[in-house]
Amino acid sequence: MKQSFKIIIISLIFILLLNGTSFAEPQVPSLGEAFNTISGNTDREGYVSSIQLLILFTILSLAPSILIMMTSFTRIIIVLSFLRNAIGTQQTPPNQVLIGIALFLTFFLMAPIASEINQEAIQPYLSGEIGQEEALDTAMIPIREFMFRQTKEKDIALFLKMARIENIDEIEDIPTRVLIPSFILSELKTAFQIGFILFIPFLVIDMVVASTLMSMGMMMLPPVMISLPFKLLLFIMVDGWNLIIGQLISSFK
């Protein structure tokens, strides 16, 4: 059996040699050739299209940061994290669930702004009615209006002072590079204020349970183990998820 197998292999090699078969290395196109293939040109316009393609990929890679920092996502995810810590359920709900809830609530809140951007900027740009720069400026208008509604004047004044910008007569004169960090700072402040309010009722339950256990001489029993069912019961009785989500959404009005 082994002898016949060797004969077959030698025969195949001999046939390949007779036919002059050669295995050439595959030629991998260079980066420039790939860009030219994508753009369909080999002149200067092809390189310009390639640069625009790189810029587009860069913007797409920054899309998560834009979603987090320029929308309602920051406040929502921080409040939900505070809620989980206040109840004391450790990793329940898990991080994936909290992020998913925050994302869909963000999509719900930002849907009117996205529709306005689509009607006023994207569709006119795709139809050739406006240029790229005008489309970007038009798209930023509803986003800036949303951020201005949620940003405190104190935070805007802080970043205007650090940027050494003076003589601001109207809101439109405030640059976006000042508005974005001001909006983030305001969102952090608002989220921490809501988180403080969430902690109060659950903290009262912890204090009552701890004092009760000490009065009964059960100092070795962890108060968290006893207070957790009562905190869950309170959260269920007041329909906590409905109440918190509703207040979160109404806080952006």
C-alpha cells in the first residue's frame, strides 16, 4: 500500500515537470494602486478621492465618541450606573444591558434632530443643491441648539474664559470647540445630581436595616444581605424603571 502511494506521488511530480507547471507568487497591489482602483482614476483627482475616503473612515472611527459626547448618552448611562450601585445589585443589570438601554434611549431622544439634519443637510447635499461645507454647517445647527438647551451658562463662561474669547454678543458667536466641552461638563453635573437623589431612599433603607440589626445584636450579619430585598421591593412597588426612564427623558425637554 505504501509502495503504490509513493508511485502515485512520483507520477504526479513527473507530470507537472513535463507540463512545465510553475507556481508564481501572487502579486499584491500596492496601497496607491488600491486607492486608484477604488477611485477609478490614476491622476490627481484619484489621489484627492483617496484622501477623502481616508477622512471618511476617520470620521466613522470617531462616531462612537461623537455619539457619547454630543448626545444624551452620557447622562443616561451615568444615571443608570448610579441606580445599579444604589440598589446594590452588583452586576445586575449587566453593563451590556445598561449600554443597550442608554443607546436606544439616545436614539429615541435624538430622532427628531436626526430627521431635521437629514431633511436640511443630507438630502440637499446628495441632490447637489448645497456644497459639503454648507451641509456640515447646516447639520451642526440642530445639534448646537440641543447642546445649548442642556448647557449651563456657568460652564460656557468657564471655557470661554480659558479659550480667551471675549465680546460674545449672541449664542451663535460661541464656537463649537467651546460648546462641546461645556455641554459635557453640564451633563456630568446633571447626572451626578440625579444620582444623588437616587441614592437617598436606598440609603435610608440601609440605615434602618443596619440600626435594626445592631439593636437585635446581629452585628455579624451583613446589613446589605438584608436590605437588598427591601430595596428591590421598594423599587418594584414604585414602578422604578418607568419612573426613572420617564424622568430622564423629561429632563431633556
